Amino acid sequence: MADRGDGRVDVRMPLLAAAAWLAGLAAQLLPLPALAAVAVVATAGAAAVVVRRRDLATTVAAVALVAAAVGCSAAVRVEQTRAGPVADLARERAVVTVTGTVVADPRPVEGRFADRVLTRLEVREVTGRGASTRLRTRVLVLGDDPWADVRLGSTVRAGGRLDTADGPDLAGVLIAGDPQVLAGPGPWWRGADEVRASIRDAVEHRPPAQAALVPALVTGDDQLLDAEVEEDFRTTGLTHLLAVSGTNLTLVVGFLLVVARWCGIRGRGMYVVGALGILGFVLLARTEPSVLRAAVMGSVALLALGVHAWQRGFRALGVAVVVLLLVQPGLATSPGFALSVLATAGILVLAPVWRDAMARWLPRWVAEAVAVPLAAQIACTPVVAALSGEVSLVAVAANLVVAPAVGPATVLGLAGGLLGLLWDPAGRLLGTGAGWCVGWIVAVADRGADAPTAAVDWGTGPAALAALTVLCLVLALVLRRVLARAVTALAVVAVLAVVVLVRPPTPGWPAGDWVVAMCDVGQGDALALRAGPGEAVVVDAGPEPGAVDRCLDDLGVDRVPLVVLSHFHADHVDGLAGVLDGRPVGAVEGTSVLDPVGGVADARATAAAAGLPVRTATYATTRRVGDVTLQALWPRPGAGAIAAGGPEGESANDGSVVLLAEVRGVRVLLTGDLEPPGQAALARALPGLRVDVLKLPHHGSRYQDLPFLASLGARVVLVSVGADNGYGHPAEEVLDPLADAGAQVLRTDEDGDVLVGVTDGGVETRTRR
């Protein structure tokens, strides 16, 4: 808080900012009756304060005025969105025709059964239920491939069916037909598109990870990024580099200021350098709300880097929060806004103190380079944990190590794009330099994510987050003394290094007698059958590489003689790179039903990168892989023709490879996502089949052949499913009959990783969250 010059702390602007933020949150999260009650209580409290302390009347009045302005603005916008004509039509699932402007870059996304394109449309006119209305509201568009060619800023007309949307800023979701472009984007949009395309062209010749990361770093365009790279960045706390964020802007401008200090620039010149950096960042990333928010927060952060300037900076942060919420009250519920404000506040309040403490034994510029990311990370940690469920232990070190490369990569990438418009070879030359810089960033993310304890899982419940918040506050209070002495600071660094680099033992995990492991990979499947010491047959790989990689590491699996992909949906194959990472793999097999085509291509490309083809699992052949005996029971020969019988992805589930395995006398049935028709066919082909362990088909979907599943007599039923998934998995009407029949039902969303082991009496299970 700012010092008023008389020894007292000035909390007026922080109070205004807090009032504006709380009012925005209340207006968007509370129903109108509750909001009115809160307003009455707050007004009464303010009146009581004024009566007792008349000297606070001006401050209280200002707080009340700002809160009322932001709250009313947010409430009006929410009501317009929730109760407007588009929202009414969405609740009726009406077929409509809309006319509007594309306000977000179309983004291809992988669907469960087919790829789609997402974008946002600012609707100016809607026609439905026999009436046309002119208005201004936003909808999320879910369309087919033609939407990918629609440029940002274009005016389009499209028909489709409306559905309800989550979030206060969207009136509905439009399941859209093909768009009719009425008018192209304006010259500013076209110019920005040309520069972004030129940036991509300038680095197209670089390795894939570099070619994808340079556009992400310069313009926030992360569509080409590989899922494994994104996971590495998330683990190492570098995700902010993939999007336009306040933290990213702070690191870029902070690097420029360090360079300026090295060049002898002092005083007001530092502010000029910072302002030019912010201006350039806005121009290259476009004037979207998130970019403007980052620019405002970056401008405030500049004030934290001078002598005693943090008082002015903290006051400016309060002004920035109030202004942003008055202009765009929806930011009150935005995680990005919260992270920007907290990171900036941390840099303003904590970084100068820690910098000055470390400057006693370090060069000032080194102390500043360490203090900025450390302060931002600690301030943001509770929110990051709430969003991701984990706390990165390598984030500060990773951000510190990559910071010198961020600025050159951004500048060279932008310059390469601009020069590439005039002369392609010059653009490619600078693009090569940008590629070298981001190559360093990718290497740091990869090595950091591979550290044994790069991140620790953390709960997202109120108690866990409250405990983490208290821990961060304690750290904020004690780190000044710790960092002030070289001995204590280096001791803390050494302890942290040991924690990160040495994997802590998990008592009783893995059990020496385990035969089957079900990995907690979220909404997807990944299982391991123990083939011998350090070896396992892996069946499916989950939706992303990091989770299955960590699970296999924890199981001590360093060799994989066989990988079987039950089918080619993303939640079963997209993690294949994690299985292949650092482990010799003997073979990769999959179903004969080559559907969906995109999933097949991705799986083949990932396997090919490791020098492996994806072979077809041989039907009905019994074979032995170490301690595992395997037999593929499904699909039957000729099932590949199913893929031509319906829309892409529709036949994949019933084309799942079904494996009957036996490990040390334990019989296991692994069913992929087999649907009831396939289950019924399997029941007819194998009457009397009995197993000890059943992997429940399709994540426990309600669509099952329950008589067949119950007839298997499984003592353990495994359900691989993600917490709070949007599919309704698993269905209680499926789990309850199996449990009533005596089976122990274990599910990854509640139990985490699951082991099935062998005992004298049969099987036993262990779980680990």
C-alpha cells in the first residue's frame, strides 16, 4: 500500500479495486434476490461506518459508488445475455438464422466422433420462431470445416440450432451449418492476418515444436502446438508463454529492462523502454481484450521497478482494476484477469523487497531477475492450483532460465514476419534465429517436466486451496529474511533441488505382487499388465502424454514389449507419446476399424516417430508376452468395413479391441469402449466366459449389456473415468448392479491410480490419489 508521506499507509485505491471486483463477482454469480440482499447489507454497513467515523465518509462513498457502478453494469449485461432473445431461443433449442461478426479466430478442435471448428460470433440479427430481432450479443459457434476458412472480422450469415451455453458472456451455442460470408474483414484485420501468416512462413522450415511455438509466443496462436509440448509447458509453469497474458508481458518487458540497464539506460529512459515494449507487444498480438488487459497490467508493473516506486505502482494497480472492471465487468470472473492482477500485485509488493534483500550478496540485476518470477509465481500459485490441480516446483527456475530467450524470440519472430512480407529469405533468416531461441525454451520445458518431482498434485477443494493460500502468505512473510543471506538462500535452493530431482518413495507403491494397473489419466483409458520386472503390456494411453508417462514411471515400468490401442479415439491414443518417451517399445497394435481417420493418422505418426508401425491386433490368436497371456476376442475379421457405414468416428467404439489376459493366474477382460451390440455379440460367441477383473466398457456409460457384464462374475470392476466429465460417466444404474453382485468397483475419478495384486485367496486392490 502507498505511503501517504506521514507514516500512514494509503489503502484507498486497493479498497476501491476490491469493492469493484467483489461487486462484479456478486453480480455475475448471485441470483437477483441474493444480490439485492447483499447490496442492502453492504449499504447498511457503509452507513454505520460513516456514522461512527465521519472522516471516512468520502472514502466510503467512493467505495459504494464504484461497487454500485461495476455491480449494476455487470448485472445488466448478465441479464441481457441470460434473458435476451437469443438466450430464449437457445432454451427452446430453436432453429435460427443469425447474422454477425466473427470476433475470435476459428479454432479446429477434436470431437469425440468428428473434428469441429470453434469460434465466437457477435450476433447483430437473429431470425427464429417466425420473428427477426436486431441486437448485440455473443454466441459460441460449433461448425464444420468451412468455418475454419472464415477470417477474423468477417461478417457472416449462418443457420443452425441454438443450445444453452455456460458462462455469463455467452447467450447460447450455435450448432451451425456452413457460413455465408457477407463482407470480409477490414484493412487492419487483413494486415494483421498477413503478418501472422508471414510469421508462420518465416519459421515453417524449423522443427515442428519451434515452428509452432514462435507464432504462439508472438501472437498467441497456439493451434499448431503438440499436446506433449503443451503438457511440458503446463508442468513447468510456462503456459503463460503460449497465450497473451499479463505474466508473459511482464517477463518480456522485464527482460527488455534488464538489457536496457546493461546498456546504461537509467531513470526515465527505463520507463520509455518499458512503454515501447508494451506498445510493440500490443501491436503484434492485436487489440483483443486479453491483450489490452495484459498491456494495462504491464504498464502498472513498470512502476514497480524504480526506487520506492512500488507505492505509485500499487495505487496505479487499483486504478487499473477499477477502470477495467467498469469497461468490462465480465473480467471479474475471468481466471486470466485474476492471474494478471495477482502477478502484478506480487511483482509490486514482493519483488522490490526480495530484490533489495538479495542485492546484499548478488548483483542487483541478478536479484531483480530472480525476484520478479518468484513474486509472480507465489502470488498466483493458489489460483493456478485451483485451475490445474497441481503446484509446479520448477516454475520459478524454468521462468528464470527461459527469460533471456523470450524477448529475442518475440522480436526476431515479429521481425521475421514483417521482413518476410518484403523478402522471404530475410524473413526465414530471422525466423531461424527465433527458432533457436524457442528451441532453448522447448528444451527447458522438456527437461523440467521430466524432473522426478516437477510438480505435485494438489486438491482443488476449499480446504486444500485455503491451506495453500496460507502457505503462500507465510512464504511471502518469511522469504525476505531467508533471501537476505547467501547461506540460507542457497540452502533453500539446494533443498528444493533435491526435492525436484529425487523422486520421493511412495510406501507400498507399486506393490510387489501387482498384476494389473489402471492409471488415473482423466477422461480416458490407460492400463498396464505386468509382464515382468520393469516390464508391462500397455493397453491404451489416455488423452495426453504426461499422465500415462508419470503413471508408468511410478510403476517402475521402463520397458514396454507391447502397446495395444483398443481404438483410435483421442482419449485412448493421444497419450501414446508418453508411453514411448524414454522406454524401449517392442510393438504397437490397434484395431482393424480405422476410425476416426484423424485419430488413426495421429497414432501412426506418433508411433512412426519412434520407428514403429501400428499393426493390427490378430483376432483369436493366443500369445505370451512375458508373464502375460493375451487373446484378442474382438473385433472379428472383416470388421474394418464397419468404418464405411456411418459418420466418421461413429463405428470406432464397437470396433474396440477386446483383450482377454491372464497374469499369474488372474483373468482380466479389457473391453475398450465396446458398445452393447458388440457386447451382445461377444456374449453369444463366448457363453460361460468368467473373469476375475473387468475393465468396464466406455468409462461406465449407461449404455451397457448388463446381463453379459454381470455374467462374467468379476470380483473387481475397474472404471477409468475423469472427474466432473460432461458425459455423465459412470452411470450409477450400471455400477450398482455390479456392486450388488459382489464386485468391488474402483474408479479413477474417486480412487486415483488402482493396482490389482495376487494373494493366496485370490486378488486384492490398492489405490492412490
